[in-house]
Amino acid sequence: MPVYLPVIGGTQMIARPFSSLKISRFGCAALVACWLTGCGSNGSKPTASIQSSATIWFHPLPAADAWPDETPNGGSTDFLGLFQQNSQWPKALAKTQVFGMYAGWIVSASDQELAAAVVFLNAHNLGIEIEAPAMQALATCGSGVEGYVPYGQSLQTFTLAYLTRLKALGAQVPFIKVDEPYFFGNVVGDPRSCHFTVQQIATEVGQYTQLVHTIYPNTAVGDVEPVVGNAYVPDVVTALEQWHQTYQSITGAPFPFFIEDIDFSNPQWPSIVKTLEDASHREGMQSGIIYIGDETDTSDAEWSSKAIARFQLYQGQSGGNPDFVLFQSWQPHPQFCLPESGANTFTGVLDAYLKATGAEN
């Protein structure tokens, strides 16, 4: 997923997207085709029932016109419409517990835009989840790599900027997920990465958590990492377990939660994710999964069908039982969040999940 950070020059802060791994490639082709064309006995889309008590997190990407310098590639053009009175997502709104925001947008949004969002979310008892970097780039490495605040900018200043802005508005921030620090701090092959030791990364993330708690003492600061089968040594499950154990050893406590950012091109992804889900529970962490389409999707219909197919495959057919499900995008689609009655809108995907889990009423 991308990082959206400010470029600070004088007193001006401008949101800028940095490089993204973009791991959500096309996967589970047959199931996607089934959803696109209809493969039930009567030609209708499947309606397999999913037994789930997972809480729902919703994290859309604001489109370019919601950022001061109009930099994101795509995103939802009606993002700000989500916070209007009588907004057209009452069913999904009633069942969503957490709304996600990118840290860079929180810093860059106008006072009016951010205040409207916080007032709306507070009125509907939705807490805010923030995706944010937790590592500081050095003069020789890290700048331009996901998960870092660039050299010449301050991780502390940036972090306090978005937290104090929300605090002043009375926002509730129950969750922050640090943006893939182990992968981009150590594992990734990008020569710009600092390739810190795992112990160094754990220390930095622990210090970031302490900083967060100076403003929001009760916020749970958890981890999200790419689940890419061939990227880790000796394997993705072992490496991520060792990373989480190292974090607990360094900081004295486990991450409260772990979210899986999945490489859907790997046909084995459901079994890998289920193994990680079980491992997270053994290690005292809650487990979450990101449902998303693909970077290369050319329409909201294609993107939405893939997101739906993936929750049907994991929770409907593969025994997945996450503690929460995160419907997120950092991709060009979907372009529309609203209305939820639309089959191809982002809130329409939420409604499809509610229907599949029997939670729509």
C-alpha cells in the first residue's frame, strides 16, 4: 500500500504519495469470473452464507481533488460525500465500526473538511484508524520508500501534526496501523531501503508507539505487512512470526493486532493467511485481513467483483475467521463510494459483505 506523507517546505505541507509495493495482483481468476458472469445453477451470483463476527473497517482513498496538490492516482471522487448528512450508505454505516484515514490526508485536509469528517464519525460512533509510517529515513537511505518519513522531515513532527489535529477536534482514534515496517525496513530488495536489523525496526516502532500514546494513551498501535510467499526467508509464515516475537521481546508486549496485506496472485494465499491468522491468535494478537481489488483493474465493476470474490473465498470457503475485515483501497478504483445501492460502489461492496454474513438487517 502507498504512503501519503507531507512535503514540508516552510509552513506549507503538501500530500505526496510515495512508492507502493502494489502487491494485490490478479488472483483467483475462476472465482472472479464466476462473480462477473454469474455461476449459480440459475445463472445468478452465488450467495454462500458466511458465519462471521468480524468487525468491519472501511478505508477508502480520497481522490486527487481532496488533496491540496492533487497527487493520488485515482481514488474515490465522492469521498467527502461520505460525511454529509443523509449520506447514501445507511446500512453499511450502521454496521461499520471503524473508518480509516491516511495520515497525510489528515495533515493536508482543510479545517472544514476534517472537522466535517470528525463530527460525522463521532455522531455515528465510528472510531478512526490511521495508516502511518513509523520509521525515520536517514541521509543515506529510506527516503522515497514506503514506511519511512523522508530525510529532512521529522517523524515526530509529522506524527504529532496529525494526532494533535484530530485531538483538537475531539476525534476518537482507537487504532493505528504502522505501514509495513518489517518488510520495507528489512525485507524488501529496494536498494533505497535502510535494511535495518529486525531489532532496530522493533525499537523504532516501539518508540513511535510511545509517541502516539502521549496524545492518545489508549490507541492500539498494530502491524500490517505484505503476505508475499517468496519474499521472506525461510518462508513468509516463519519470518513474520519471528518478527512479531522480536517486537514483543524488545517492547515487552505483543502487537495488539496484525493485518495481512495479501499477494492475491498466489493461489495458495487462503491457506497462508489462515495459518497466519491462527499464529496471530496464539501470539495474543487479533487478526485482520484487507479485502481489495487489483491495481490494474480498469473499472469499478472489475475492482468490486474481485473484492467480493476474495471474502467469499476466504471466509465462505477456506475457513477464515478474522477478528476484523478491512475494506481498503490505495488503487485507482473504486472511483465511487456511493450510493450503497450501486453494485459496483465501495459501500456497495460493504453491503455485499453484510448480505453474505447475514448482518444486513
